[in-house]
Amino acid sequence: MTGVRTTCAYCGVGCGVIATPQADGGVDIKGDPNHPANYGRLCAKGTNLGETLSTVDRLLHPMINGVQSDWDSATTLMAEKFQTSIREHGPDSVAFYVSGQLLTEDYYVANKLMKGFIGSANIDTNSRLCMASSVVGHKRAFGTDTVPGTYEDLENADLIVLVGSNLAWCHPVLHQRILAAKETRGTQIINIDPRRTATSDLVDMHLGIKSGGDVALFNGLLNAIVDAGAVDQDYVDQHVNGCDAALSAARETSLDQLLNLTGLNSDQLDAFYAAWIENKRVVTIYSQGVNQASDGSDKVNAIINCHLATGRVGRVGMGPFSVTGQPNAMGGREVGGLSNMLAAHLDIENPIHREKVADFWNAPTLPTQAGLKAVDLFDACASGQIKALWIMCTNPAVSMPRANDVAAAIKNVDFVAVSDIIAKTDTTKLADVLLPATGWGEKDGTVTNSERRISRQRGFLPAPMDAKHDWQIICDVATKMGWGHAFAFKTPSDIFAEWAAMTQLSRDAGKDLDISAFSMMNDAEYDALQPVQWPIKSDHSDTRFFANGGFYTSDGRANMLGIRPQSTPQIANTKYPFTLNTGRVRDHWHTMTRSAKSPTLSAHMGEPYCEIHPIDANALHIKPASLVCVESPHGSVILRALITDRVQQGQVFAPLHWTSLWASKARIDTLVPSLCDPYSGQPELKRAAVNIRPF
Ligand code: SF4
């Protein structure tokens, strides 16, 4: 068989892959040399995708209450349970919790079913844990959720600042592209992270900031920009509101406070600020260290403020750049996967937008207000408000903060359906109905990466046993609920064409997301779709946003915001004196349901661990490689001690991946409180107060 061009299943870099099934049943995986995200490169996770394709551990049949069933029985039961709940308790008594790993077509029909036909906005996604604060930051600054730049900007920058991002492990191909650019043009790289990571090893400057110090750091930068006369006054005068208010808020932080909040010294701050101001071509890349915080939205806007003040937005080699964790976090945002948005970047609170969407779908009803965000959604499960829950393609009993409470909350719901490719996870064991879904290599659809590039995922393997595509399962349930006319899709290309046509509404509403050029696409054209970036330009000219203004606000001008550092309540205290930082390892992914199947990937880090500073380990009599108990008010885990000065004294780090399937007590998010950013609802997964002791 010839190779099939598809897209990697893992991170938001969105690398092109050529998958070639072999005569022995294996699949050869190569990077696609023509894909603009990676030009042939792959990281370890992408390279070893072929090792993850066995059907061992797969969920292969519909199951009802632990007994093998059939599709008709399972979807009939689901339709009845959801209809009963809606009839007896109203549409807001049901909820969907979905995933940034779903393809855009799956996401679109799930969103259409919940918001357009059930009439509730209680559909949220695990992207809430990943990107929601960036969405808020973008919308507050630009008027819409737009990433201004492209990956090429990383190669054309003179300075790259990586904030709260271990790019070397979490987005390795982008990291490789930056290092290649450093080699040829001498790009400076500065890394801002409380922990010294693999990324920090290859930079010109690592600033070991205190956890939570980012707003103060970037407010200090804004002050330094003004003091150095580096404001781009023409750009600000023409395109930006709120510069004075932003500066006035930034001025409130004294130098002493700045030093205290960041934990950095004056020389470090001066060096960072000078580099940022002197290099016009600056890209500030940020990731979960910024987003996963109770002030994540403010961190995003503090960063964007500096770029707006200097006009360094959407121009070659310049701009704030949010890199997404999951392969389709962006595609999910585009089709309204979050509970507080409509598809095509339209606003749920806007009656005109609601009317347009209802007309387009010929929908009986549309919710008039935002639905429950992830943390609130599971709290509503615990309180009994949610009576019927459908979880698709994600494992919240491991990945949500207060994961033990979330598992109990799911158990409390009258009826729970879970669609997954894996039979046994911490979440599937809580389901009344299990629905076997197809996985990577078996399904067709599209994903959008961190630079707004839509790429095809293409199937090259048959669906195993009874497994169905997620979009088919959703359409089957919708049909049994009486809405078959609106869910009569035969192929993913039917869905993509409808979705593309819908983006005309975005254009009509003066928004940014318009892929309506694809609305007449047939199956053959869809199959041949090449990676394409929106805005769609037939001449492939510059796809950046905002170099010359044109923001999606009511007056077309961007907003700088007055941002002040907040004090956060859950920092270390006498009972829990350490600050836990969580994150990924290089070769595992999320809750390891895919990556642990690969012996090659599992060889990198074989078990869960906790990084502890040598002085702390010594004081607590913790020996290298011994077991430690890490406790918070919400739970406790047992981890292997890794004693290293990569973490600061008083801080510990533990990876997030391990589940009860692999280690009986290693679910890190059981330790984390559900403190959320007030604007985005994104929980602070990056910081928890814990105690550690020898086990
Ligand atoms: Fe896959 Fe991300 Fe690695 Fe690219 S960088 S191969 S998208 S995991």
C-alpha cells in the first residue's frame, strides 16, 4: 500500500505524517516533507505512532452496565435517558464533556446537537483545561479569538521568549524549528519558567521566575518599554485603545514588589527587558504555565499589552503566540466547543448571532446564555443538577483538578455514557453505557493546529469490530432523539462542507473565521484537501492578522488592559509548605491511553516521579529513588523521588500522565484544587500547596 498523508494524533503543532501499512501488519511512520508544520520532522511521539495501533485494550463493542450489547440497544437507551432527563428536568439537566482530540467534524455535530437541538449550552471540553485563558485574552485584546502569527514568525524572529512552556518536550518539532533558526540567524532565546527544563538547557537566558510572577514581570516590561521610549506611538495612535490605563496599572507595582513577586534580581530583569526592547522582531510564545493559572487571562493580556504597545503584532517575526496542547484544541474552538461560545467565533450572548445560528441549523431552540464550564459542570454532577452525562474521548476522572471528587461526581449522575477507544480507564469504569469509537488511523476528518492550519487526518486501517466514528455515534443518538433530518450526514466531508458554509455567518458578522470557500467541497475534493491556513487566500499571500490594525472590536481598535498582579490563595502554607508544579514528560501523552502502548515511548520515563530540591530532600531525609508521599487537602499520591536542583527550593514537580491503571496512587490531579480563572474558568493546574514525606 502506498503511504497515506495524515496528521499526528498528539500535540497542537499538527505535524504531517505519512503512514504506510506494511505486509507484516505494522505501519511505517514518516514525517511528511511537504507539510508546512513540520517539513518532514517528527518527534518521538509522532515517530512511534505505529507502535500504538494494536487493538489490545480497545473497547470493541457497545456495553450496557458492563454487559456486551449492540449499537441499536445502546443508542436507543441513550436517546431515552437524555429525552427523559430533558422532559422531567429541562435541557440544562444534560451535559456533554468532550475533547480537543476529537476531530472538527465530531466536535461540530456534538455542538450542533447540544446547542441547536437539545437547547442547552452544557457542552464543555478538556480544552477548557488547556486554552480557555488564551481565548479570553485574545477576545479582550483583539475582539475575537485570533492567533495573529504563523510558525514562520518563529524562524524570522531575532528574539524568542518562551513563557511557561517546556517546548522541547511538549511541542518538540516547533522547538527543532526554533533551534534550526538559531543556528542560521543567531536567534536569541529566553525561557521564563520556575523550573529548569530541557528547554532551559538550550537558551541564552533562563529566568527561574517565582510561580505566579508573570503579570508583574510583563507589567515591568511595559514600564521599561515606556521608559526606553520604545512605544510605537503611530501604531498605538491608529490602532490601540487603553494604553494609558495599562501603563497606569503597571506603574502601581514598585521595583521592590516586582523583585518580590518575580523572585528575580535587578540584573536579570534589566537583561530581559533590554533584550526585548532592543530586538524588534520578538515572538513571545506561551503555553500552559501561563494559561493554567487563576490569573491566566490576565497573564495573557499582560503579554499582549507589551506587543500592542510596540506594534509587534502580526508582522513578520513578531507577535504573541499561544501554542495549543492538543491536536485539535483550535478546531474545537472554531466550531464552538466551549460552553460559552457559538460556532464560527460567534457569541452566545449576542441575540443576532444566536438568531443567525438557529436559522442556519433550522434549530428549534438555542440557549440564551453560556453553559457550565468544566469545573462547574462536574460540580453540577456532584450536586445532582446534571442527570445525564455524555463524556467523549477524554478521561476527566484523571485529568480534572480534584480528580477524586470528579470521579465521585460522575458516579453521582443518574446516567453516564462514555465514548472511547479504550475499554478500561478511570472514567470508563464509571459509565452505564460504553460506546466503542474509532481512533487515529481509522477515522477521517480535519484538525486545526496552533497557527490556524487545517489538515486532514486520514484513515488507513479498518474500524475494529463494532467501533464507529464519533460523528456517526452522535448522529445516531440525535436521530433517535427525533432530529435525524438535521444529522443526516453520510460522510465527514458532508459535515465539513456544512461547517464551512456556516463560517459565512462569521464573515457576515464582521468576524475573522471564514472558510466558506470550502462549502461546496465534494468527497473527492475533501479527500484531496491539502493543509491550508485560514484566512483562506487563493494566492497563498500573508495569512497574519493585525499588522495594520483591523481588529474585530466595535471600533476596529485593539485593547490594552490595565492588569494588576493578584494574590492567589492556595500558595504554600504551614501544613502544606511546598508548591507543586505539574506538567508533561517528553514521551507520554495525557493519561497514557495511547502512548503507553509504545514500548519505545515508555522507555523514556518508566514510572511517575517527583522532582525535589536537594536541600529539601536532605531536610526531610528523602533518599534518591526512594518513595515519597505527596499530600494536599484533596488527595495523596506515592511517587519516586528524583532529587534535582532543576526545581527551586520549596517547589516540587510531578508529571500528570499516570493513572490508576499504571500505578495505584499516582493521579497527580487528585492533589490540585479547582481554583479557576474568573474570566475563562480555566483551573490552576500548575500550582498546588502540598506536603511531602518519605513513604
Ligand atoms: Fe506529533 Fe506534536 Fe511531535 Fe509533531 S511535535 S510529531 S504533532 S507530538
